[in-house]
Amino acid sequence: MGFDRFHGTATYIADPDLLSSVNAAIALGRPLLVKGEPGTGKTRLAHAVAQALGYPLLGWHVKSTTKAQEGLYTYDVVQRLNDSRFGDHDVSDIRRYIKLGVLGRAFTAKEPTVVLIDEIDKADVEFPNDLLRELDEMAFSIHELDETVTARHRPVTIITSNAEKELPDAFLRRCIFHYIAFPDRERMTEIVRVHLPAVDQVLLDAAMDRFFAIRKVGGIRKAPSTSELVDWLTVLVKAGLDPERVRREDPFLGLLLKQEQDQAALGTQRRRG
């Protein structure tokens, strides 16, 4: 049986290995766990897959306080209590107080969806384990209704991680894994050209020289990412700056380095050079 394949989009440049990983996850019906440093396009991958396949995107942005149950459904018992005391609603209908979460909406959707579980490593260590059964069986129970929700369509599930903490082995076994390496200069040029097709080549070369040189400076805690490079180049183009000034002065440095100590580390390197 065939399956929908991801070939990238006009605005998302994916290497062949990433394309293979996405399509393997789609074919097997397993979550794709994507790791990589910030700015490598992990979150944007889910948007690109949804766009390319023509599926709705349902995003679940994980925080340190997020619980797995929230992705399935929540039961608003407080609202039901208030309605019973002060309202004129029929509180015997518990279904009125059940709200489906991202996975719940994906499971009940009439068409296939893409689910993004973004930055899963921000949550408690038990969070991934609490989703094992649901991601395996594509079903969960609503205990208050004594009902089981079974997925009409298995969603394309993309999970991102910044590797802030280790994920459980049992969870990892159920995922397709892909590490998005930071783009080399050639691929970065392709990415920039997508966003700034008319940028002058001499200015682009100067900016790329400085960008990759800055990323190599020792002592920098938060190296500039792809999105920051694109923003920087956009401003350089609009300001009409000379490429040699870009090499010499690193103008608009705050677009690349967002921490004072990182700018100080670059300044120290400049003086030594």
C-alpha cells in the first residue's frame, strides 16, 4: 500500500537523510523524534510536512508544567461545580465539560493530521512514558464517560527535543530518530537564497564568513542560528551596508548574539586577532 511522501517544500530545504526519516515515520506510523541545536528547523519541519501533505497541523508546545493527560483531554470539574451551584445548565451531561487536547483532536479528526509535540524534554521525566500506550495503540480512555477514543487516522507525529534531558529508553524504542546537524555553508546558502533570493553575492559571502567565524569563537554560550542569520542579512540588505564594513565591524551584532557575555567574547577574539 502506498503512503503520502514528504519531498520538502519551496521554503524548507531538507537533506536526503531527513527526508528518508520523515517518510520512514509516515510509512511505519511511528513518531519522528527530531533533535538538534536551536535554529536547525526542528519545529519548522512539522509545519513543512503539514504544508506538503496538505494535512492540518496541531501543535502542542510543552512546558515544564505540562502533563501528558492534557494532550488527551481535560475534565473541567470546577466549571461543572460552578454551573451546578449558580448556573441553569444541565450538569448531568458530563460530556459538556470534557475538552479534547491535541492528541484527542487528532484522533477524532475526520482527516489525517500532523501533530507537533514541541520540546518534549522541557517536561517532567515521566511525561514521555505517560504517552507510550496512547502513541502505540492510538487510543485512550475517557474515564468520566466510560468511553475509548480510537484514532480514525494515525497522525504524522513529530516530536522535537533540544536534548536538555535524556528521554526514557522505552519511549525512544517507539520512535524514529533523526538528528538535524547544523547546516554547512553550502546548505546554508541554499536556505538563505530561499528567503533572500536577490541578496548580492559579495554581501552574502561577507556575511557568511562572519557568521561561521562567530560560531567558532570560544566562550560563546548561544551561537547564532539560521533564523538569526536570515534576520541579520535582511537588515544588512535594507541598510545597504558595504561588505567590507560587515567583515570589519560586525554591524547590528545584537541580531546574532543575544547575550552580553557572548558579545564580550567576540570582542576579546577581535582584539587578539
